[in-house]
Amino acid sequence: MTQIATIDKLLPDGRAEIVVARQSACAHDCHECAGCGGTPTPIRAVVDNPVGAKAGEKVVVESSTRQVFGIILLVYMVPVALFFLAYFTTSSLGSEGLSIAASILAFFCGIVPAVLYDRRVKQSGGMRFTIVRTF
């Protein structure tokens, strides 16, 4: 995964603090819909700076695509798969209410691994980002 960021400041250990505009699906045309009522807030992160970029420069920041896809799979696909698996497994028992309850319970059980993984990533210092080039 790559993003464009601005270097806010350089850190003494060869890393840099960057500022990235938060991206969302709505594109923040708030004057058109006023749906969310929010304004985009920047995200700050500490990244490796092997290219020696300077403060104020725009840079391309990259993270492991494999790790990002693993997180997507864990957060989105596991709960949905468990939801449908529980629904179709219990639907043969004849009670629609039981099927719905089991599928909702399975969905929330599918969220538990994502929460545990998030805690583990935070304890280990989070995802690693690297500046690959100046923009």
C-alpha cells in the first residue's frame, strides 16, 4: 500500500514523522451532502527514512501489502464468513429466529480475532512504513 505524505519533522534515529490526509469513501464534498458533518483530520505516523528526505517534502510512503491484505481479511471477511456459515448451518433446524440469532452471535465472535490482533500490533509498535521516494 502506498500513500503520499508530508514530512513534518525529522527524528534523530533516522526516521521521520509524517502527516497524511485521512482518506475516506465520501471524498469530503461536504457542501454537496452534509452527511457526516465531519472534517478530515490528518494522521501522524513515524516512518523509516532510508532516502534521506527533508522536513516539508512530500514523499511516497509504503507499507507491506501482504500485511494490509491480511488485516482486511481478518477484519472484514472472517466475521462475514462466520455469519453466513452459522446462518446456513442452523437453518436446517427449522427456526428462522435461531438462525438469525446464531448468525449475529457468530458475526460478533468473528470480530474477536481482529480486536486481539489489533492489540498485538499496537504492543509490537504497529505497522512499519517506509519512505520509498520523494514526490
